[in-house]
Amino acid sequence: MSESKDIPTTEPYLLQLVLSLEAAAMQQMGKLQNPISGKTDRDLPMAKATIDMLSMLERKTAGNLSEEEEKLIKRSLYQLRMNYVDELKAEEKAGDTDESLAEDQPQSDGGDSGADADEKG
């Protein structure tokens, strides 16, 4: 039986793979909770690796995908890359904030403070 041009030609396993990689990357960026632990974790290097894996899949399947499949992968990659950039910016901004907070804190010399010496003496 031949496929009609009107019927979407998205391979179910490809759809499942792409959506699985997309969900994993979103979870690794801290955008989704881990369904097992219920925690929200961030692992940006792992998110980048997952995005790179989906990008490799796009390259290796070029010319062998239906139009719907190409759109699915391109949409997923676009969404993941934009979210990844947002997370990098947020991490950089948080790093700047942490550094400025550290600069505002008085440095401890590790010795007894003057108040402790007054109480003892």
C-alpha cells in the first residue's frame, strides 16, 4: 500500500526520539522537573551535548526526511538553542551578582574580633 501525499509522513520513532531529546535538554537546562526525582536540576554542559546530538541527527538525516520531519527537528533545535542562550545569560548574570556580593562582604582575618576580646577581659 503506497502512502498518500495528504497523510503526514512523520515516522513515529523519529518523532519520539526528537521529543525525547528535546525534553531531556529542557530538563538539563532546568526548565522542566525531573519526573523521577521531582527536582529541577541544571547541567548546561549536558544540555549542550543533547542539543549537539539532535543537531548531528539533523545533519545525518538530511535529504532523507519528510517536510514535516525536517520542520520538527528545526523547530526543536531553534527552541532549544534559544533557551540554552537564555540560560547561559542567566548563569553569567548570576555569576556577576555573586562576584559583586562577595566584593561587598567584609573580609575576615580569621582572628578574634575586638568585641570578643572586650567580653573576655
